[in-house]
Amino acid sequence: KQVYHLYQFIEPLLADAFAHGDDPVLVDHGAGKSYLGFILYDLYFKARPAGRIYGIETRPELVDTSRALADRLGFARMHFLNLTVDASIASPELPTPVDIVTALHACDTATDDAIRFALARRAGAIVLVPCCQAEIAAELRRLKNESFAKTALSELWRHPIHTREFGSQVTNALRCLQLEASGYQVTVTELVGWEHSMKNELIIARHTGQVRRDAQERLETLLHQLNLDTLRQRFAPLPWRATKEK
């Protein structure tokens, strides 16, 4: 249900990519078993003479399984690469720019990896469903005593359950600011109802070339006020072409 519902959000992005390019490319980062890629190909790419889907996955057995399934189905324009994030950014097997980058339930920092890849490959659109964000919660927990001495805001994550939930909320807010500071227009919405998944936040970013004027300043201020300066590099913006402020 989640994957089919996600398709409804991705379809307009695909239509735009096909309207402006002869051979659009979608990259599914952290593809896993590639459920999303296969459904996108079956519902949209199969009926068209062009367009490619790349699934990037670090587990070789899943890459082999996906390749075999694509061969069996005759999905000739699906490609699966056994690559790390850093390797995928530099890989000559992937084009630059790409049209769309997706990451469905990319766990913990895998969503940040997908963003880093998308910025490096100059993606026109990014579709993210983050999951299990633990990095910031761990950092908030590690620096909790120090933060108590610095700011009353630390009451927001004093209790362990609040640390986890607040960490997740902060992570996605920082990602949105990072994307806005990189020239993307960002929309955040609900993917499916809570009865289907507790991890149902959907972030859609379209590159417009217009940098939100205060996004980087707010990003850095937020990190500093929450005593998270150690993560500044993780959320560093990367405007990938000439941009203008709005």
C-alpha cells in the first residue's frame, strides 16, 4: 500500500522528467529488494520507449536477485549496482545529472546518503521517506549533561522517549533546510495513515535554483542551539548550479 501510494506522488515528477528529456533517469538509493523500482517500471516506464531506473544497493545478494527478476520480466531498462554511497557518487555507470532520486524507508543516515548522492548528481527531484533516524538522538543523548548547562531547550529531549522522537523531528527539519539551502523547493506531507506505518513522513524536493535566503543561517543556528555543532558537515548544503535567492 505504501509503495503504490508513493507512486501517486512520484508520477507527476516522472511526467515532468519525460516532458523535458528524451531518456529520463530515476535512481533508487538503498533499493533493498527494489519493490519501488519494479512498480515504477511496471506502471510507468514499461509503456514508454525510453527512460531508465537504477537501483543502488550495498548487499550483493539483493542486487543479484533484482537483476534476475528484471531479466525474467523483460525489464531491460532496469539496472542494479552493488555500490556504496561514495562509490555511487563517483561511479561512471551512473549519468549526471539524474532526474529523480528516491529513498524509501532509508534507515538512519541512509537518507542523508541519498541526499548527498542527489546533490552530487544534480538531481532535478528528490523523494524521501526517512526511517529510524538515530544519529541525532544518539548525539543528543551523548551531550545531554553538557546541553543542560547550556540551554533550557534541552528539556525537549531530557526523557529518553523524547530524545528519540525529538531527534527524529530535528533530523528531518535539518534535511529540509539543507535542501532549501541547496536550491530546492520542499514539501513535507504524510505518506500513508498511521495504521500502516509509524514511519510515514514524506519529503519531496524539486530543484528550482532558488535558494531560500535564510535556510543556511537557520540550519547553522539550529545546530548550535541544540548543541549539535559536531554534525555541521553532515547537513552542509551544496548548491549545484548557479542559483538565486528568494
